[in-house]
Amino acid sequence: MGTPEFAVASLNALVSAGCNIVAVITAPDKPAGRGLKLTETAVKKYAVEHNLPVLQPEKLKNPAFLDELKALNADLQIVVAFRMLPELVWNMPPMGTVNLHGSLLPQYRGAAPINWAVINGETETGVTTFRLKHEIDTGNILLQKSFPIGDDDNAGTVHDTMKEIGAAVLLETVRGLANDTIKDTAQSGNAGDLKHAPKIFPDTCRIDFSKSVAAAHNLVRGLSPFPGAFTSLHEKTLKIYKSKKIADTSALKTPGEYDTDGKTYLRFACADGWLDVIELQLEGKKRMLTPDFLRGYNFSKN
């Protein structure tokens, strides 16, 4: 059960290892693009190419879907980047349902673990396989693997690393369950020490320059390439996809004010330094490097 490209790596690992995939469950086709053409999910495209049966339920409690699911007689269900399942679905197979989550649980439970790990300046993250239960991301842990987050990593690069590591850990989990060589462990940790990963909303993406330059830079990294951190430039939305921290506080302006030579740099004042903009996109314009943007932008007319 999965939808985006992230889930394809896991499905491919299972198929390549010879696992018997009795069916793939994914989201229904949706209109996309200017022509609103019906578009298949990444998981469906892969499944069709590999002649795997595909189910696309609108509602997971639909009796017809539940009958189809039960008729598959699956031993185990795998969930990677799908949606919340009702108990009558996740509790159906004799071996239960396993989920691959993009964090080292119990840290970063929620919808956007990759984004929040980078936004919070973490230097390490990882993947966890666990058994589904009622409360989201709280089930017993099966396997975990960590990996570093580099200073120049963003949500996109962490995502790409994670999908490959996650696929390998998931395959190891399935083999361990099949061979009865893996035991689950209850999640531990004090509620007050846990960091959460809620859904990203537009307000999350607005840069608060009254905070440290590190916080602003991490927000940019954590929201790149999508949905993108933003601020305003002459009453237009300016998305920032890549930035650099400048600790120099000389000639520092009021947080949020910009400084530019009109040719090579554009930077915004933060509480303790400058956020140097490397790659950006002004409302109505293409995404580009700052020098390219400055060559076509007249600050004196705005």
C-alpha cells in the first residue's frame, strides 16, 4: 500500500527479492496539469509495468474493497507513504500490517518527518519499520537504521537517501518476519522529550527573520524543493530554495530587511546574521540563481 515515488523503491525491493506481491493498493487516478488529465500514482505506474494487480479504493471501508482485500489472502500488508488505515484493514492479515516511517521513532511521528528533522537542524535521522496499531506511528518497532544529515542536505536529498535505505530495511524486516527471526519492541520515551512532525501548512513556510540565521537557513533546507520557504519582496511572494548563513553582524539591518548590490547577492537580515539567498523564485517568475534574478530585476522601480 503506497502512493508516491518514495514508496516505489520499497515495492521494487520486494519484487526484486522475489516476494509474492498478491496486489498493490494505491490512490485513485487524479486530474493533474493544465489539461486536468487523469494521472496515475507512481506506485500504480510501477505496478502496471510489472503486471501486478492494482486496487484503487476511494474509501477504505467500502464493503466491495474489503471483500476484494480479504479474497487476496495476504499473509502480510506493507504500508509505505499511504494513508491512515481503519482497523478492519490493518488487522486483516494473520501477520498484521507493517509500516515504513521516515524517522527514528518515537521521534518525529506524523506526516512530515523528513521536513521537520531538517527544519529542526538535526544532524541525524533514519527509518523505522513498525507494526500498525490505533494511535498513529506508535506501534511496536521492528527495525531501525540511522544515517547522517549533512550541512548542505535539504529535504529533497534526505528523501532520496531515505527511500533507498528504507527499502533495504523494509526487505530485511519482511525476511525477518517470514523466518521468525525478528521481534518487535514497544516504543519508549517521555512525551515531553518527543519532537513531532505535523503536516506542513502555508504558515509553516513563512520565514521568521526575527529568529537566528541558523533557524531561517534550516527552514529553507527543510522545505526545499517542496513546498518552499518564502518571504516577501516588494509585496510579491519570494520563495527561497537554497541559502547560506553569514554570521557577520556588521551593518546588520532590522530583521527582514534586505541588502543587495544589484548584481551578485541578495541577503536578508536575521537576529544574528544574514541569510544569503542562493536560489530563488519570485512570484510569476521562474526558479533561478540569485545573480540571474538580479540581472533582470530593477530594485529602483519596485
